Amino acid sequence: MFQSKPRAVHGKTRYRFQFDENEGPVPYGNIMYDRRIVRGNTYAQNTLPISAQPDPIEIQRQQEIRRRAIAKKRAKEQLRTKSPDAVEGRKHTEVQTELYLEELSDRIEEADVDTQTDAFLDRPPSPLFVPAKTGKDVSTQIMEGDLFDFNIEVKPILEVLVGKTMEQSLLEVLEEEELENLRQQQREFEELRNAELVEMQRLQEQERRHKEEKERRMKQQREVLKKEKETAEKIAARAFAQSYLADLVPSVFSTLRDNGYFYDPVERDVEQGFIPYIMEEVVKKVDKSVCARTLLDDIIRSVVKDRAAAFSNLSAPTLTDQ
């Protein structure tokens, strides 16, 4: 529920004034300008339920829009020209500055007037306009030579014209001489500048040639140093290779010889052909001898067993007879 405190009713002022929001509440006089009155169709309004929470992004966007509008309004107020502040004890009042003043009031004065016109008649032709005559006509007679003598009066004019002409001529001659001197100085300056430019170009070209020659010499010296370095590296590599290969060749040949890459053909034939054959024959001979001995041992063992059995059979009856 809205409640407003009671306040005194102010009388209507004759002129409108700019209201300051800092002075107090806005004295609304028309509900069409009251911010508390909802205008328009209320069916299309986006109303939220009581339990629903407003969108924080939407609230932030509305605050940003409101902040921009306030900043824009302040900028317009700052850019607008204002009158200086009133002196202490006085205040500004709005007044009319038009050429013709008129009384302003809230109520427009009205009056009822009626009239009766006659029937329309033909308009008579307009008479010729003859301006009214003003003043008095007066005449006088002036004889020749009374007011002006040409021969006498023309002398100062001619002296002024001739003097001004001569002075202007002298000024033009002096100006032409000065312009000619300026042109001569400009030509001399241009000749000196061209000579300096030519000298500067010659020095630049000489400096360029010196620089190119210096770079070419430095490049040649770098190439010479590079070749000397390569030659020294080649000589050092050759000496190191010779010193390394001096012991490498005998060791390589000895290693190859130990591994059997260098051999005597007769010795190799004896080792790979004759000696294996002899060994095989010896093994066969030994195997035959071992086999014969094994057979002989088996025969002797069987004979001994038979003799032992026969002896045991012969000794058994004798013991029973006794």
C-alpha cells in the first residue's frame, strides 16, 4: 500500500520552472506523468510468480542499461551551456526574451463576438497610386565660374594622381629589382645546392665503392682462412690416419690370420682332409676292439657261471653220501 505524507498545496505559478529532484518529492499534478501509474496493456507484461527468483544476468543487464542512461544524461547536462550561478542573496528567474512580450496564463482568455455581413458586391477597380507631395519647390541660378574653376581645382588632383603614379612606379621598380635580386640569390643558392648534392652523391658513391671493396676483401680473407683451416684439418686428419693405420694393418693381418682367413693350403688340406679321416678310422678301430673285448668278457662270464654251476652240482651228492 502506498502512503504519502500530507503536504501543503502550493498555488499555481505563472511560469513553468525546472524542478530539482534533490529539493524534495516531485509535485505530480497529472496521473499520466506519475511513475506509479501503469500505462498500456497489462496482459503482455512478463509477471513472475512470487516463489520464482529473478535472473541475475537480466538484472545485471538492466542495471548496466540504467547506468549508461544516467551517464549519457549527465554528459548532455555537462555539454549544455548554462548560465553562471546567481550572486549570493539572489536567484535566477525565467523571463521572456522575445521582441514582443505577451501575458502568459494557465487559462486562455476567450470572448464571444458576432457580426453580420452584407451580400457580396463587385469590387471596384483600384485607383492609380499617386504619392503625396511633400516639401516646397525652390529654384536658383548659378552662373559659369561661380562655384567651380576646373583649371584651378584640377591641379591638386593631378598632383596627387601624378605623385601617386610616380610613387607606385618607383615602388614597382624597387619591387622588381628586389625580386630580381631574390631570383639571383635563389639561382646562386640552387647552384650551390646542386654542387653540394653532386659532391654528396660523389662521396656517397665513393663510400659505397669503399664499402663494397671492403666487403669483397673481407669475403676473400674469410675464404682464404676457411681454405687454410680446411687444409690444416686435412693434414691433421691425414697424419692421424697414418699414425692410426701404422699399427692397424699388422693387427688386422694378425687377427685375420688367427681367425683363419690367411692359411697354408697344404696344412689346411691336412687339417681338414687327412686328420679327420685318420681320426674316423682310429675311432672305428677302437670301437671294434671295444666290441670284441665286450664279447670276450661276456663269453668268459657265461663260461665261469656254467663251471660254477657244474661244480656246485658235483659237490652236492658227495656231501649227502657222507
